[in-house]
Amino acid sequence: MTSPDISPNPVPNQPATPPPRPPGEPARVTTGRPPTSPEVENIKELGQTNVADYKSEIQCLQIVGQIEGHLVLPPQNKTTKYEHIIPQLVAIEQDPGIKGLLVVLNTVGGDVEAGLAIAEMLVSMSKPVVSLVLGGGHSIGVPIAVAANHSFIAETATMTIHPIRLTGLVIGVPQTYEYLDKMQDRVIRFIVEHANISEQELRRLMFQTGELARDIGTILVGKDAVKVGLIDEVGGLSQAVQHLKKLIAEGVPGPGKLH
């Protein structure tokens, strides 16, 4: 009696068994979709077809949106998280290939303690730091902007100086006021120590009435910030980069070595 013909693939429309893998060859892991090329990733993430592969001795740090501190902000807010910035600053300080730091700000402010923490980190660096305010450097962004060897602001950029504000339920009003007053003194002291503005002038701008619709304070635009001594110079990206290169070439130490 003849034995029936047994097919190696009893299930219809199934692919044949793949050939055995040669010894020493690593196994291939299939994800079900073709790998994405770097060009496609650049288009998806950055909106451009190619990113220049250039090793620079200058590191750029962006402070954008709202500075997020101890409280997590809503997901629709553009934020800069201080727990992300501080490890970057530590890495920049230790990297021998990085000779200088360019800080670009376009922020509305945010958490006071988080902003002061970033500013204190910047001002204690041993490498030269140049800051550039684009768009806005408001509220607690002001100490970050002045915590540099040299600061620039674009002609159309603005900086809002106002007292510390507190929202939400306040329990124990006298104690809360004392805390806010001490926090306010910390911010004022830091700005005065690292900018060319007197405490009297800073307080005058901070508590000025009539300029902001629902608050007290002052809005400084470009040249106005330089005029009062808050920012060193009006300029853009080219001027900031060239000045930082000059500081690096001259061997100028960071803000922490100058104050």
C-alpha cells in the first residue's frame, strides 16, 4: 500500500519554512514595518531634509515656554522642565569638548524656585556663558538672562518685570506675605548682583503702576532693557555667537569666576 503524500506545509497559503540560519550570524528581529531612514526622521521631527553634521565647541541651551518646577503643568503648555536642564548643565560643565554655552530664552516665566535654580547653575559655571533673549524673557526669565558673562536681546524682544505673584488658596496671610517678601528679595538681589541696574531702579520698575492692565510692573522692549542696565547689548544670533567665540579665544572664565 502506497503511503499518502505528506506536504511540509499542511496549511494552505503559508510561506515555506525559512532556511536555517548559518552559525555565527545574529538573529534578525522583524517589527512588521520597514526601518525609518534618518532623512524621514528629520522631516518628521524637525521639518527639514538634512541636518548639518558639525561638531561645535559651543553648546546651545533653550529656555522656552513656561519654566516648570515642582508642579506639573497641563500637557498643552509648552514647558521647560528644570529637572531636564540641570543635568544638561552638569554635563556641559564636565565635557572638555564644550568651551562655551549659549542660552537662548523665549519664556513667559514660571516657577520662581526652579528659575532661580537654573540661574544659580548658570552663574556658577566655569565656562563662558552668553544669553540671548528672543521673543520674551519675562518674570523669572530675567534672572536667567542676566546670569551670563554677556547678555543680548533682540530689538523686538520684551522683558516683563513684576513682583512675585501667588495664585490659589492662601492660608496664614502674614506668614505667606513674609515668605513672598523674602523670595522677592532673593530675586532682586540676584538681578542686581549680575546686571548693571541698581536695586532702587529695579524696584521702581517692578512696582510701577499704570503700564500693565491687571498688574503692576514694567515691560521693557529691546533697547529699553539695555538702557536701564538690565541687558548688556541689543543683538541677535550672529552677535551672540561671535561674542561667545571671542570669550573662548581670550580664555575668559565663566560667570562663576567673575563674580
